Amino acid sequence: MIQTKFQDCIEACGECAVFCSQCAAACLNEKDLEHLKNCIQLNLECTIICDTAVKVMSIDGQLSTELCKICADICERCADECEKHADMGMEHCRECAEACRACAKTCKEMSAV
């Protein structure tokens, strides 16, 4: 695999996308979907943005830095929402929030360079 200057961010975004997809799927299996709508929506948006960021960074794209700023923002929003449900015992939301926080941190560090 070709290593890029974005390698740490690529890995964090890829991991975050997986956790967000898994969280959305797990939320869909919960009993009360009504209070999880925003969580599912943010999980899906975060997955799409993280996947896109991975693809753009993997080619050292010209908008990688700008995209990482957007990625950090959606990751923080998703983490905030997931943490609300993690406090109610939803383990998948706790794991997703952790992955989102780590991704947001990595994206912020990369985009500040």
C-alpha cells in the first residue's frame, strides 16, 4: 500500500466509518426507534463523509485538508449524539462515540498542518 502524509487520518476515518455503520445497524434493531432517528442519521452522514475523506486522502487530493475539517465536525456531532444513548446502556453507541472522537482529533491535527 502506498503511504501518504494522511495515513493516520485515513486509518482513523476508515475505522470511524465502520463503527458508525455498525452503530446505525444496531440502532435499527433497538425497540424505540423514534428517539434514535438523529443518531442513525448522523451515523449515516458520518460514514459517508469518512469514506469520502479516505478516498480523497488516499490520492493526496487537493481538498484533503478542507474535507478533514468537515469530517472532524460531523464526527464530533455524531459522538455527541451517540454519547446520549451510551449513557442509557447502548454499548454500540459508546464504541461509536469513542471512534468518532478519535477520528475528529486526528482530522483536526492533520488539517491544522
